[in-house]
Amino acid sequence: MKIAIVEFMRVGQLYPYTFDGELNIGDMVVAEYERGLGMGKVVKVYETDSLDEDIRSIVRKATEEDFKIYQENKEIEKEAFRVCRKEIEDLQLHMKLVKVDCMMDRKKIVFYFTSPTRVDFRTLVKRLASVFKTRIEMRQIGVRDEARIIGGLGLCGDELCCSRFLRTFNPVSMKMTKEQNLNINVKKISGACGRLMCCLWYEHETYEEFLKTAPPMDSIGRAGDVEGRVVYINPIKKTVILRTQDGLMVEVSVSDVEMLAPPREDSLKEHKEGVE
């Protein structure tokens, strides 16, 4: 059985479909998904002998007529965006319109928006339905999804991960910044969406595993003839810095350190509060 994996929104959710004939990566197809009938791009093709679940079949490979309809729908989306934003202002709704999707059969138009609170958009839906004479769906999304749709550049200078390749958002916490010895400056560790940068999660597992074997901060350790308190941990180099009684800073490998005494109680409390 031939399976094609299709995306309907750039770096969005992936949908599996069965198909007959020939399809290649990059081909545009028309298929039914949770929003309705849409045009998507094939990102993967493979064959399998069995399926774990029932999946839909691709309606057809996109034709010249489909591309024409797709372009016409783009114009409808622009007009729908303009009308919806004006109605939002007139109704003084506390919401921000992000994107509009018109289904291929034009039986539904989906409006994506962000809002810090729940919004009563019943009047807005009635007005939009009266203008476009089709079913209207309002879908509230998060600020991370908004950044994915709009796109942009990160602090690193590259295109945002979420609009380039990151399809799922993993939870990111301040604890990760602490474990990675990063400067806890909100502006420097926040992404375009205003939340903690997703890339903090990429190396988290490596740091977490290293810290399980490394001597804790403020503990007393010995490496050869050097004895001192651990004042810095470097997971990248897999080393720690010991401060001796003479005030000397000595960098040693974690594998060479023998812990002599645990951290002081007040230090543990301070570290715990900082992580939380």
C-alpha cells in the first residue's frame, strides 16, 4: 500500500494518506483533512504492508484548474482578512487576526486569531457569514503558532525554528536556562513569540545527563593535589572549576573529581529557588 505524508501549512501538522498512481516529494495534491478540502504538499512517500489505523485517500493530484482555484482563494483570503479585521475593530473585540484559510471547495473559511482571554465572536461570525455566504470557523491559536505562521528571524540570525522545521512545541522552563549556565535575562532567552526560546530544549537532555554525574555546585571536591569548592560547571567541556582555600581557580575534568563534602544547606536552598 502506498502512503503519502502531506502538509497543508508550512511546517504544520502532517497527515498520512493512501494513494494510487505515482506521487513524488514536492507534488501538490488535493485531499480532505480536519479543516475541509485543501491543497497540500507531499513531504514523504513510502510503502507499507499494514496500517495501524484507517486513513483517508488523496482525492487527486493537483491539476491546472486546482492551481487556478487555489490562487483565486488567496484573493478571497486577503479580502476576508481585511473585512474581518475591520469587523473586529468595529465590535471592539480583544483579539488579533493572524491568518485566513479558504478551503478548496469554498464551503468554509477558517480565521486564526490570538487572544489572552476567551472571546465571544458570535456576532462577528454572523457578519462574516452574511458577507461571504459560507461557513465560518474561528480558531484560537497560541503565540507560538502565531510566530510559526508569520515567520521571522531569531536572535541567532537564522529563520525561526518553528517556521523552518519544528513541527511540535516541547515545554521549555527556566530550569533549563539554569542548568545550561545561561544568563537569565528574559530578553536574551525569549523568542519572537515572547516565550522562552524553543532551542533551549534541544540540548537539555545532554545537560541533564551530565549534571547527574557532575559534582553539585558549592560542593567540595578533590582532583589529584587540588582541593576546593565547586564554583562553576561546564557541561560542554565536561569540566568543573574548583576554588581552593588560597583563592585559586583550577579547571579539572569531572571524571577526576572526588566529592569530599556536599553543598551547604543555604546554598542548596538558594539553588532550588533559582531553578524553580
